[in-house]
Amino acid sequence: MAMNSIKPSVWRVTRLAFPALALALPLSQAMAQTSPAAFKPTVLHQFGGLNNGGGKPMVPPVLAADGRLYGHTYLGASSAASFWGQGTVYGLDAATGKNHRFELLGSIYSGSTPLVPALQGGFLVAGNGADPSNPSSFMTVPAVFNIKDGKAVSLPAPSIKPLGSMALDAVGNLYMGSGESASSCAASTTANTLWRMNADQSYSKVLDFCQYAQEQGSTQVHPMGGAPVASIWSKADQALYVLTGVSATGVADSTLTSDNLGRAVGTLVKLSQAAIDSAVARNGTLDASQVELLHTFMRARDGEPTAKGARVVGMIEAGEWLYGTTQFNAPTAGNAMDSRYGGTLWRVKKSDPSSFAVVHYFRGSDMAALDGTAQADGSAPSGPLVLAADGNIYGTTARDGSTMYVPKTGVQTPVGAGVLFRIKLGKAADRTDDSYEVLHRFDLGTEGGTLAGLSLGAVSGGMQKIYGAATAGGGGQAVSSAVIENTGNGTIFS
């Protein structure tokens, strides 16, 4: 095991403060607020890059019972890692940022999913890699491993390359998807399938969305969805909620042909425990009546659920509601995802699909900030969301409009380091009084940029910390071009 220790450059987001009395109340009532001006991050660790501790954490670290934060990085820490792109698993003290230790991820190229707490301890992570004995296997070897006590223990591998966010149910079954969003269904297509690593570490096909594909002339329509890009398990509902991405070429809504030619870009579906059990028993087949379609996403109207390019969209349960994020496309990017442009925050009441609404539009693909502020409030919401003990939802974006870049196309694009934002959950029955606010705009050089989402710390003394990761920056870099992802090695913050 390769171990190292790096002098940290510590950062911490100011803790959420609320009266101790509020902690005894349901989250919906624990509404005392901290001023946006108070959310100044503190760097816990600045990554050193290849041969110096690894770098570019693509997902936030998670707090373990031993008081340490654990996570994984895209870049590794040896000359071999430089050739293979081998990532690391790391741990550091959550209070001080000290005692950073890491190890290489074996033959794994890098972890690609947020950490999921395992029932037997540790955190489950999926990734894609290469077999050093077979150079042609570059980025083709899937893996699932358990991060425990700072070590990565390999588990039986799935038949797909997992991407996006995974979910664990009450008995330890882990749900995952490939996130690749195949454009059409064929005999060889595996991307549009929801899989499960069972508690005994065997694998089951949960649901093949291709069984619902419909032929319309020479095109396919995917009314129930495509590749699973994020899943959450609801203990209250005993059900799995799955966000899918769709790249099919068929027309989903002929009345919306001005929006991506009427082509849907994703769905949100609900699978009850009974439906899951039935589908698994039939190797992924299930009557369409047992798949509850909560929403069909249109690109301009709703944004696009995606896991392309290892992006992580957020989805979280808040009582009777689900909240989530999507991304937009650059005007010159075609079907390729581009982190420079917008996205949405959305919500839906689980029992009422008609309640779906966009809570907030981030900067669009034109020159204006859609929130009407002098500076664009953010771009490309990125990584897991968290529901904090003050009853509000927090998240991050990959970019913001504090710095603008004008490429040869002449279209202004936001290239700032990203923002920390909050959704203040409303009290109205229909949640129409939800509000969005920017809490902090990050500085690329001192705090990091291209933010990768958040995780929650414990509540102590009426305070709660939030932890996160920045994929780039942290070493004094300045925002000077459209590609800040290649600048610096990133940070861990709280």
C-alpha cells in the first residue's frame, strides 16, 4: 500500500447554526437560518497531484464513525498511475484536515460514483479501470469496492461500467446503472438497464428499460426511460426512485417540437419493492403498469438528467418531495454535455406527478443570467445534494459567471470556479414558496473550483458542518480560460 502525508491547507464552510431547541423538531420546522455572508469555506486539504498524493476528487468525501473523511480521486500518486490514470482512495481528519493518507486503487482507473454507506461499515464505490496485464483493457474493467479504514477492498465486479449515483436499500442491496444512455436498443445494449448488487454480492438485473421502447417508423421512443443516472431508496415509501437519461431519436411530444425536436432527454420513475421483486424474479422484465412514471424531461423546459463525462446529477428526498438537478447543453455542443452551461433545480411531490416544477434555472446558453443578477448565479449544478438539519437543501455548481470567457463562437460563457447554493424549503403545501440563494462564490486559486457536491457532518452543539470537494484549483491558479478543469489538483473543504 502506498501511503503518504501532505501538509494540508485547511478549509471549512462555516457551520450551520440554529437553536438547540430546533434540533428536537422535525426538519420542516427547524428553519433557523445562517446568513449567506457567513458561508466562507475553509480548505481542509489541497491535493498535490501525481506522485504527490493524487488529485482531482470527482465526488465529495464522506464522514465516517472514526472522525475521518474518506473519498477517492481521479488522479493517482505514482509514475505507474501517470500511465494508467490510476486513482486513489484517501482519508483525512475531518476536524483539522491533517493525517492525509491514501492508497492506489489497484487496477482500477478511477472511482466514478459518490460514496454510499454500507450496512456492515465502510462505503461502497463503483469505478472503471484497466488490467495492467492487458493494455487494450484501458477504461473497460468495471469494479465495485468497499472503502473501509482507508483501504479499498475489491468486491465482485458488475458486467457494466457504473456511472452516476447508486442507492442502497434497507437490506443491503446496491442499485446502479451505466449512465451511458444508449441512443437505441439492440441485442447488445446494456446501458438502459438498472442493475443490483445483492447483499450476498451476487448481481441481478432489476429492470431493462428497452422492453418499453416503441418503434415509430425508423426511430425509437423510450416512454419509460433509458440509462439510470441516479437512484435513491425511500425508507418511508419502501420504493426506489430512478432518474434516467435518454438519447433516443424518437419524438416524445409532438406539441413541443421546438424543444429538442420534441425528443425527451430523461425520465423519473418509481419502483415499489413489490415491483422490484417481481422484475428481479423475471430477469429484468416487468409489466409497464408496475413502473410509475413521475415525469418526462424535455431539454429546454426541464434540463437533462445525465451521467455523461462522469457527471453526477443530484437527487434527494425531503419528506413527501423529491428534489434534483439537471444540466443544459452549450449552443455549439450538439448532443455533447458541456459544463459551461446552466441546468435546473427541480422538485416533484412523490404522490402527485403533476406537481413537477423547476425551482430554479441556472444560467442559460445565451448571454443573460436567468436569475436576473448582475453575475450569473452558477452553471452546471454538480454532485450530490444534502438535506441539512436546518431543513434546507444545499448543493454546488461546477461554474459561475463571476468571470466570463468569449470563445471564437462569440457566445459569452461563464468560467468562474462555482458556487455553494441553498434551496430554502417553503412552508406552502405546494412548495411554491421555495427559494434559491447563492451562499458563496468560490475562488479558484485559494479555495478550488469545479465543485463536486456535498456531504453532511454530524450535528454537535447546535452546529452542523457540510463537507465538499473541488476538482480543480487550490494552488493559486487564476481563472483565465474556458477549461478550468485542467487547472490544479483540487481541494477538500468543510
